[in-house]
Amino acid sequence: MARRTLIAYYSMTGNTRKIADELRTAMGADCEEIHEPRARRGVGGVLRAMVDTLARREPPIEPVQRDPLDYDLLVLGGPVWAGRIAAPMRTYAHRYGALAPEVAFFCTEGGRGAEGAFAELEEFCRHAPKATLVLDAEHMEASAHRDSLQRFAATAHPAAH
């Protein structure tokens, strides 16, 4: 029986969305983009993102379309904000991460902070990820991360390869 994979991600600028779409293709997965009732735009959105992150807030998110309980593997992804996972992903991970039989994590970052983001996700999921993937600003182009993305997909979801 084929393993079912759900990629749940939050993307404010589109970078994480791009990676999630590449992973969807590589893993044959379904995707769930996390949306907030009030989008983060402009300087105000960035300031709100930093405050939510530093205060470890769990902001409201829109209802999900896909039930994580229907999947064998839940891949969680988002940007790193101030050394932590983006606040909307924190909300999702807290609600659904521990329900998943297996998890994997990916993040996009400006330069560093993935370790803190992954530690936070692992705490919510209550078990270690099968695989992790970090893409920094220098590796956003597909040609710069193709091999690491394929290794992540093969490790997290070996049945797809």
C-alpha cells in the first residue's frame, strides 16, 4: 500500500511555497498551505511577524482543507523568523503535529536559525523528524538545491523513489 504524504507549509513571501511545490512533485504528496485570516503585508506585517515570533504566539489560522490524520507522513515547512519557526506554522504544528505517525521538516531562512525552528517543531510533534531540509537565501534557485531536495524526499518518503 502506498504511503500518503501531506506537506503543510506557511509562506509569507513565496519562497517556502516554491520549495513545497518542488517537494510535492518529488514526493507525490498532497499540499496544504496555511493561511491566516489577516495576511501579513508590508512593514506592519513584518513587525507583527517579529512580535508573534519573539512572544511565541500562536496566531489564528484558517481552517485546514486536508486532515493530517489521513496521512502516514506529515512534512512541515515554513520560514525561520528570529531563530524560530514562523508563527502560523507554530499554530499548525501545535494543533496537528503530534497526530502524525511520522514527520519531516523543511525551512527557508535568510542565513541561520533552522536548528531552533526544528527544535520547536519537534517539541510540538513529540517525535524526531525522519528528515530535515534547510534552504538559505543562497540556495533558493532549483539548480542550487536540487540534490539536497531529492535526498530529503528520498529519506522522508522512500516509497516514492
